[in-house]
Amino acid sequence: MFDKRLSLIAFASLLLLPLWGHQAQAQTTQQTLWTTQEAVRYAIKNSPDAQAAQHRIESAQADIKRAQAAFYPQLSVAGEYARTNNPMYSFGNILNQGVFSNSIDFNQPGLTDNLQLKALLAYRFYNGGSDQAGLDMAHHRQQATELQQQSLHSNLGYAVVRVFFTIVQAEETVQARKSAVASLAASLKVAQARFDEGDLLKEELLNLQVQHSLARENLIQTQHGLALARRGFLNLLGLTKGDPEIDLSGSTFQQVPDNPDFHQRPEIHAMKAVVASFEDGVRKSMAGYYPTADAFGSYQVDKGYELDEGSGNSWLAGVRVNMSLFNGHQTGAEVEQARAKLAEAKKQLHKMELSYNLEIEEAVLGLEQAEKRIQVTSQMVESAVESARLSRARFKEGLLLSSELIDTENRLTDVKVRNALANAEHRIAVADVRRAAGLMQYPE
């Protein structure tokens, strides 16, 4: 028997092996070349935050269905079987089964049993507007949840663009550091040749060797920063493994919005929906001052077996009105609490408007600064490249000290890094303006 089970397991494994292999390949094969729009689209679809937001929307939709249940009648059925010799219950069973006779002793009706089947129908047609207010509240909360999802997508898109161009800046910085290492290595060879010929002091040679080592250390640190940026990029996309490469040439440049305005941000509209839900909450709590009215009906079947032919059917229908005259000021406290929450939400909305107004002003100023920095750093790079070329030639001819050459090389590396940072910050600043204005990075 054991051998047969092993054979079956082995056979099933052979059948499922292609499927497992396909799944394993799908898990290990991931996209490696990314443009900004592809990265944003992937993050919005696969990020854990985005997926959690979708589940919150589904929960809000379930709340609406639960609130809508109050507008439907409630139908239930029940059944029970019991035996008793209790005079009151036995006499009730006799009456319900329709087997009463004058020979029955009211004090000792005897042993009876009863199988009871009952259907109940109830409908509340008025409760002071509480059900409608609850439904409106659920709709506004769903609206707020959907707008919060839009806000999350906007912020997630900005975060992806930010880390994307952080990687671009880090790659350009790495190239600048590599160029510095290569330039110093070439100058070090020249210095070594001059030293061997007795045309250079050993101190000058040692200065270049130290600077070359410092440049290599700076390159290692920059490469480490690039690796961290790539890991952060994968984390935003909801991935754990991979070696992402940036496709800058295929990335679409975002447009700078004309006259950006924070009033269109989804966070503002979401908070307005929250305020509306608290207004519904005030209406719902005030419903406690009004009566409730219910219609009800039931149909009941009673069947006994101790008494021959004991069976009977009955129905009941009516209307019930309830009015709470005093409940210890509970309703008043609930109304006060609901109004306090509404007032707090309105103040939070005002605070958000002030905060987002400041954000958009800062974003616009940041973009203006980034544009000016690009112009300045681009000119700095041109000048530094030419200065470094001339300095290397003079050092080769023995007309320049190693310390002066080191200063020139450091300035060249510094302006290249500054230019790379300015270019990256410009793209990030554009994305920040779009985020502050409540726009998606890529509307499609």
C-alpha cells in the first residue's frame, strides 16, 4: 500500500513538474530595464500599499451594502419541539393545536408535546431618518476611501519618480568619480615618470597617491549609494529581488502644470467627503429624538403527537410604534459628540488647505531654483573641463604643482556631481509640483 502511494505521488509530480517549472520561472524572471512611466504603472498595480488601498475600498463597499440592508424587510423562520406537563404550557399547547374539550382539567391538563414552525416578517418603515443618514454616511466614506486611494497613487508615483532620478543622479555621480579616478591615475603615471627622472619631489608624488586613494574611496561610497537607491526602487515596486536598470532615453518627461492649484488634490476632496460623513453622523444621532415604527407579521403551525389529531395554524400581524421619552440624556450626548467630531473635521480640512497651499508654493519655488541651478552648473562643467585639461598639460610640462592639479581635479569632480544633482532635482521638482497640484505623474 505504501509503495502504491509513493508511485501515485511520483506520477503526480511528473505531471505537475512543467507547471511548477513555469511558476518558478515567472517568479525569478522580472523586468530589469525600467522607464519612469513603466515603474510608476507597475508600482500602482503591485505595491502593497496600493493593494491595501484597494481592499479598503472593498471594505467601504461592504459597509454600503450593510447600510442598505435596513431598507429591506427582515424574514426569518424558526422551529422547535418540546414536551411538558407544566399546566400553563400544556394548556397553551392544547389551545394552539385546537383540541380543547370541556373534560380537560385546567389544573392538571396532563402531558403534551408540540412541534412549532413559525415564519416572521418585519419591516421598519420609519426611524427618524437614521437609516438614510447611515447609508449617506457609508457612501461618503466610500468616496473618501476612493479619493484616498488616488492620493496614495499620486504620492506613490512621486516617490517612484524621486527614487528613479536619484538612481540617475547616483549613476552620473559614479561616472564622475570614475573619471576622477582615471584622471588621477593618468596624472600619477606622469608624476611617477617625472619622479623617476628626478624632475619631481617625492612629496608631490605622495600627494597624488593619497588623492588617488581618496578618489577611489569616494567612488566606493558612491557605488554603495547607487546600490541602496536601486534596492529602494525595488521596494517601492513591491519586488524583493532583481537588478534594475534605468532607461532614461525611453522615459517620458512630465509636463509642468500651468497655474498649479492645491484645491484639486484628492486629499482635499477626501477630507470634504469625511466632513460630509460627519454631517450625516449628526443627522443619524438626532434620529434618537424621533419615534420608530415597525410593521410585522407571522404565521405559526403547531402540531402535537400526545393528543390525537392535535394541530393548528395561526397568524399575527400588526404595527408597532416606539418612542423613547427619557434615556438618561444618551441621545443628547450622542448629538453633542457627533457635532464635536464634525467641528474637528472642519478644522482639519482648514489645516490641510493651509498646509497644501504652503506645499505648492514650496514646490514651485523649488522648481524655479532647480531650473536656475541647471543653467549655472552646466556652465561650471564646461569651464571646469577646460581648466582641468589645461592643468594636466601644464603638470605634464612641469609647470604646475601636484597640489594645484589636485585642486583642479577636485573642482571638476565637484561640478560634475553638482550638475548631476541639479538635473535630477529638476526632474524631481517637476514631479513634486504635479504631486502638490493633485495630478498623477502620468495620467494614462
